[in-house]
Amino acid sequence: MPKDDAWRRELEEERHMKDEFMARHPESPFVAGRVPFHELRYFAPDPQYRVRAVLERVAVPEEAYLRTNRDGQAVMRYLGRLSFALEGRTVSLGVYHAGEGVGTSVFVPFRDRTSGDESYGPGRYLTLELNESDEYDVDFNRAFNPYCAYTDEYECGFPPAENDLPVEIRAGEKAWAADRNPRTPSSAVLERLRTVTGRAASPRASARRVPKRRRRSTPARPAVARRRPARRARTTTKGTRRGSR
């Protein structure tokens, strides 16, 4: 049998289990937000989007802020850039740690040339487990949407501009529904503001890194949910639900 048969079976099983979770589990954004569920949509499994990558770390992790769908800021720790080859070119993505509560798991938000069309416009996520070698097998077939792709009950961090890939990533999760697929992070924020307040606000930069003088030696604290949008909201790779604690 082809050597990737086991990988394909595992991937399809993961997708089936995720549908089961989303449809029935109390912590599902659909169940918690009382959103009618239909199966998640995916690109067909494609082994060309499984790549070998190397993490080039910064000397000291830097505090960084990612813009959220509520026009707040998700506090992260910037660790460095993950470099890999795709479609004959070398590209890279910034890697973030969301706080002590996630252990060695790191967060890689990204956009690509399918964003706002076939995939969720504001961006998708990958997660990895840190290791000592800083070499990783990155599988974009496992890229997934943040919870704010399904319901406004959650606050999610968007990729910074430097995590926009100049290639199509036709792998992983697609946009869940056409009417919940804003083209960009800014349009997602503006659409939500129009819904909540009846007016639009001026777009801001999607993310920024803070000056070195504001670095911390320890990771940011875990996500803290708030009942109202907060300017410096903390979030997780799934999203922080409004009103939860």
C-alpha cells in the first residue's frame, strides 16, 4: 500500500471525531452558542502540504499583540519564525505561545491566497508541540478555523500581516459558511461592529510587536474571558467565549 495510506486514514478519522465533538459536546461553539450545526468543510487530503520546517527562535521571547474580532488585542509571546519550502520557494510564519495554561503547545496563525474565498478570510490556525531540536513536521492538512468562524460568541486572535503567505494553501479546513466568511481581519472587525453598534470604526493595524523594553521573562498568563469586548483581551487558539470564566 502507498506509505501515506495510514496518514490519510488518521486524518479522516480526526475530521470525523471533530464533527462529532462540534455537533454534540457542551464545549462545542455550536452547542454553547446554540448555532445550528452542519459538517465542517475541508480540502481533500494532499501530502504536498506536509512540510519539514525549522523554528528560528528569538533570543528572548517577546510580548506581542494580535488583533481580535472584537477589535481588542490578544496577548501572546512571540517565539520566532518557522521557515519551510512550499511551491519551490522558502517562506516563514511567526510562532506564538498563548501562556502557561497551554504547556509546550505553540500557535501558528496564518492567511494565504485562499483566504476570503475557499478558506476563512481572517485566517486559520496550526498548533505544534515545541521540541529541543526546533525541527517540525508541519501538516497544513490539519489547519483549522478559530471558533469565531462559527459564532460571534468567541473572541479570537487574527494573524499579523507578516503571517500572510504568498501561496495558496489548499489544505485543511475551508470556510464554514459563505455568510460567515469576511475577506480580511479588518472586514471581520468592521462587520461585527456594524452588527453590535450600527456603525463602523476605522481599521487599525492587525498586530504589532511591542518594544524590547516591555519584554517579560515569563510567558503571558492564560486566557481570561470578559463579558464585554476588552482592548487587551487575552485569547486561546480556540477563542475566548463571551461571559465564560
